Amino acid sequence: MRNVIMISTDQQQVNAMGCVDGSYYTPNLDKLVDQSVRFTGAISTSAQCSPSRATWMTGKYPHQVGVYQIGHVLDPAEWGIAKAFNGAGYETVYLGKWHLGLSPADHAFQVTDYRTDGLDLAGANEDPRFHSHRDAVTTAQALNYLEDYDGEKPFFMKLNWYMPHPNAPVDQPFELLERYAEQFPLDDMPIPRSYYEDDLSTKPPFQRERASEGESELTEALVRRDAQRYRAMLVLMDLYLGRIMEKLTEKGMLDNTAILFTSDHGDMQGAHRLRLKGVIPYKELYNVPLLLYVPGETPKRKVIPDLVSTAAVTGTLLDAAGIPVPKECEGGSLMPLLNRDEAPAEEQVFFEHYKAYWGRHPMIGVQTKQWKYVYYLEDDLEEMYDLRCDPDEIVNVAGHSGHDEIRKNLRQTVEAWWTATGALTRPAIDDPHSNWGKL
């Protein structure tokens, strides 16, 4: 039986790796790419930490398990991935960021802490409130677990890094890692095309409001500074990834360990003159990295552009272990795609979002090969983009008469999915320790 490791970052864009974009430096991630299948069309079910992570744990869309936003608790009575691995005789390990209320132990993970001997901050901040420090601790725990592993039973490890997500103790929004920032000169940092070309005049009014106030009141200098710090954090993350891979190799475990690497959502990085994230549908937030390494498999494609949902992560992890994928996994598994020569003629993935720290604008959306359509449930607003003609999603064509039939069909499609999967019928459990308030 294979061991299985899922490694996740927080807020990493799909192209934020050196092998795709030379402005990044991620040699260890690039090496994993060489060994893996890279899914370039992976779409997160929600561009917010808690809902996206609820999907990873259950194989369902966020609304199906009542985790609509940060501040909602994943019900421990819900079927979950640890329960499936436990039932198959695995030891289940959860290390790092959780963000779903209660604790991983309440969701049947057997190991949720481990010794941190040999902790090396490697350029991380010494203050334990910083994400770089937290990731160093998580990495030390994982390395020690792997070092102590005796092979008596297979394991499933969920390894969760915080970076490159911003955090509070720093000059907002991104943490400064001076050792690594030096290799990214500010003048060389890229600025997205849509920063200049999208005035948001065709977009919902709250996007224009968002872009003109607070931390999204951007300048070129600020976008470049964010880009520099973002890349520096990913250098440190990459160093930690390299240590995990080295340990697996040293222990002779790499040939019997499946690895899935992904992120919960992306970051705007100044695209569309917006910063961080929010209830907005752009590719910078929803298109996430997804790598799958399964020893012994010979995939027909090393790069798979097919549209896939992160709702498939759960089933894929089970499938890679040889565990039957249960009906609870709404998203199914990505393993069959390894034997597929090309994408199907018709593709579609769904996504959702409800409330961010700058506003409540519940939305549901669908993406196909050519189109992205979004409907805002309470605002009664629409966005639609022709991704073939407008890959940067600059012109909202939802109001264009020439596309009216397509718009109607896409709206019917997303509303049918929404209704069939339960809409807002699943009550949320509010986390009493969160200040986010009720949905």
C-alpha cells in the first residue's frame, strides 16, 4: 500500500513557480513538476481559506458541508478523508494550518502534533506569530515524523503551509524576508497587464469601490513591493519542500509515496487593480497549482490542461492509495485523467464565494473551455468573459446582446448545479472564536 502526502500552500497562484514564470525561483517545486503530472486547469471551489479546505477534507462543495466562509466550522459528523484512510489501515497525520474550527483530531486525524527537534528557521522570522516561522515548525514536525517512520503501516499525511499568505504582525500585507527578497529587485518585478487595461467600468460597482480605497488603492511601486515579498516567501516555502523531498529520498520512501501539491486559492497581485482576494471571480484567485506524483504510473500526458475542480482532490488521494472512492466524494478522482489522451469535448467546473472581509456578495459561477459566467445571488448582477478572446478577463460581456443566448444557457447551467447540490439549505455552524459573524 502506498503512502500518501498532500502538501498545500496558501494563496499561491497557478503560475507561481519558476518553471512557468521565470520571475519566481522554486527549484525544488520545479523538480517535483518534472516528476509529476501538472494540471494547469485546476479551479478552486472557493477563493477563501476555510471553504476551500472544507472541500479538501470532504470532496464536496463548500455549501454542501455548511462552510460558506471563514468563521464557519466543519461539522465533525461529516464524512471526511481521515475517516476513509483510517478505515483502510492508514495512520493519518495532520500538520500545519487548519482553519476549519475545532481541530484535525476532531475529524479523526490520529497524529496532529510532533516533535520539532532540529528546527531551522532558514531565514524565517523568529517571532512565532509569523507565517514563515509557523511553516518552519510544521516542516520540522513533518521531517521528524518521516525520520521516525518504521513502515509498520502506511500513512496519509496532510502537510499545510501558511505561505505565501499575508499575516498580521507585518507591514501589510506580505511578510518581509530580507534574505530572499534581495534576489528579486523591485524594478524587475512584473505588473499584470490588467492593472493598466481594466478600469473596472464593466464590472460590478463594488469592485470599483474596492479598487479605490483601503489596501487596494494601489500604485506601481506597491504592486512591485507585493510581488517581491510574495516571491521571497515562495523561495522559503520551496526550501522547505526540498527538505521534505530529500527526507523521502533518504528514507527510500519516494518510490512508494504518492504526492499531491496544491493551494487553496490564489492572490490578485495587482491584477484588475485589486489586491489580495475577495468575492471576485478572476483567474488569479481561482486557477491554482495542482501537481500529482504517483510512483509506478505512466501518464499519457505530463501537462493536463483539462478543467478540473479541487473537489476532486479528496477522491484523488484515496484513489492514489488504492482505496475505493466513496459516493461522498462529489468531485470524484483525477486518476482516470492520467490515462486520457485529451480533454473531453465539453468541460465545466463550478465555484462559489459568499463573504470576504470587505463585503458580502454571494456568487456562484461556472467555467467552460471558452466562457466564465458568474451570478451574484443577492446583488442580481452578472459577469461573463470570453476566455478565448479575453484570457485576462478584462471585458465583462454579460450585457452584450450578441452573447445573450450563451449567457442564458450558462446561467441555467450554474443554477441547475446550485439547486441539485443543495443551494443554501445546509446550516452553518458558527465558530464562537471567530469575529467574522454570521453568514
